[in-house]
Amino acid sequence: MANKIQYQYDPQHLNISEPAKYGEGDLKHQEMIINIGPQHPSTHGVLRLEVVTDGEIIVDVVPHLGYLHRCFEKHAEALMYNQIIPYVDRMDYMTAMNNEHIYCMGVEKMLGITDQIPKRTEYIRVLVSELNRIASHFVALGTYGLDIGATTPFLWMMRDREHILRLLEWVCGARMLYNYIWVGGLYYDLPVGFEKQCKAFIDYLKPKLVETDKLLIENKIYVERTANVGVLPRDLAINYGITGPMLRASGLKYDLRRVDAYSVYPELEFDIPVGNGEMGTTGDCWDRSWVRAQECKESVKIIEQCLERLQGDYKRDKEFDPQAIVPKRIRPKAQSLYFRGESPKGELGFYFEADGRADKPLRCKARSASFVNLSILPALSKGTMLADLIAIMGSIDVVLGEVDR
């Protein structure tokens, strides 16, 4: 019977560079290109990532854009100012109210009617925008849980987001693409009984936000999966032009609702959550999730104050007409103007050029937060594990309608 040869692993004895023993010479590192996406146009959208890897380590990431071809800016040149609003809805379709609010304020500033907007109109605008902010953050957090393997938080957040969508549908008749905020006013006043139903929803939502923190944000597995991953230092975030929750997660207290003090935000009390590295390093994936979760609580505070004023000093009046100062014809004087606001993703700005003769802008350029924030992905991903790329990508919270505009 032949003697069996016993093999024993000896790391010191093993020498993979001996040509005589292995016959292949020195083993060399070989890079491999992996295509991630594009996926179905939902959540992170039709984004293609060309990933160069060395084994499990990422060498480079190249985002390839242009799969939606919304052509927003070219459409805007062929449409009157009020006709552009439905196209604004479709940029970041998760935050249509916020998009409309910022766009309309920009056009109103061109027309010089900002100070003429009734207070009730302004409070309604902020109310629906903050409801939409919560709905957007619920999608960001819920789908992020799915990205890293947690199913239950997604179901819970979609359940609560559905209540918000029903409220907004009650306001304007549309589920996601609203065309509710108009230049100079609103499509219609709040439905009778809306304030009461919205208050009941907020009372329902408060304990749910606490449950979400315990279920997802403070979950041990979630913390280990996101803490110290995709760390974005504050100086790097500033250099890349990052805004919104991503910038605040890196420790900078910068929110345009406070910095630019537009609409009625200066009259409202709310905090600006910033990342502090509680579970890892300031500016990591966990901090970005935590900031979004805390912003939902701050939006609840804003909504409560708006409801209080809408039922108090600026309560419903039979003579109130939300379209009273909506201009019949929008023709701004010749000028160039840039207006920005705080969308759930970050700074959303619109640059207008008007010649003073046409009802259409010569140029309408959008500065979208998703596009700018996505630019940081290669810098955050280089040198990390391939599995962490998914966690980093999800923490950026992009919507490709706003990227491929």
C-alpha cells in the first residue's frame, strides 16, 4: 500500500515566488473591471459604476451618467415659467414639493414679488415641503437598510411614508409629482380638515421615529456595517462642494434654511443635526444615516409650528385666495439670477437668464445636490473593500432624475 503524503501548511516555508517549485514565476496583482448597474430606474436609479478592483480592494470607481436623458434645461428654454414646474417635479421625484418651492421662489425674486406672498401661503409651502422632506429621508434610510441586508426597516418606513403621500395627494390630487406650489401662490388652499388629520399623523409618527432609531440606526449589526466606512472629512466635503446631510454629517453646521433664511424659516424653531463620530469617525456612513434620521424629527417640529400658525394667526379665511397674486403672464425684466434652497439632498439652485421680452427663460440651469454629491464617490471608495462600495453609495442618497437632468 502506497504511503500517504501528509501536507501541512507552513506560512514561513511556503514561498510562492519559487519558479522551480511552482513553474509560474512571481504572481502579479491583476486588476479586474466590474460593472455595477445600471439597475431598474428606482431607488439609486440607472447608475452604472465601472469599478476597477484588485481582488476585493477597490482601485478606482468611474460613475457613468446619462441613462435617463431628462433634458430638463433644454425643455425649460422652450416653456413658459409656469409650465416648467411639472418638469421641476421630475428632477428629484422623491422631493417634488421642495423642488417646486425653491424654483418658484427663484422666479418670484426675479419678478420682485417675494414680499407680496401671503403668510398663509408661505406656511403651507413650508408645511408640505417638510412633509416631503420626511418622505424623502424615509426612502433614503429604508432603501439603505436594504442595501446592507435589513428588510424590516424598509417595510416600516414605506408604511409610514405612505401616510405622507396620502396627505399630499389629498392636498393636490397627485401622488408624487404635485405641481402644487405655483409662482406667486398655490394651486389650491389646504382641504377642509387637513390640519387636523396632519396633526393626528404627526402624533402617530413621533414614537415611530424612536422605534426606527432602535431598529436601524442603533442596531449593532448596522453600526458595525456603517461606522468608520466611507469617511468624508470636512475639508474634503467643502472642496467637492458637498451639501445637505452629507456635509452636516462631516461636522459642518450648514443649512440654507438658516444661512439664507428664506420663506418663513427664520420664524420657526428647529435644530441642525451634525455628525460627531459617536459610533465611529465623524463623516462616516453611520453619521450620514444618523443626520437624516434626526432631520426627520426636526421636520416634525417645523410641521407642528406651521400647523399651529395655520390654525391660529393665519387660519383659514373664506376670502383667502391662494392664486390672488399669481401673475397671469410671467415676464421678468432682463437679468441673470441664481436662487438656492435646502432640498432633502442638499443645495438645489436655479440659475435664470431673462431678456425682458419673452415669457420663457433664455437659460434655466439647475444645480442639483445629487449630481454634486455623487462626485465624491471615487474619493470615498478608493482603497475600500468591494462590499463597502454598496454601503458608501447608499449613504450618498442620489436620485438619478436629478443627476441625468
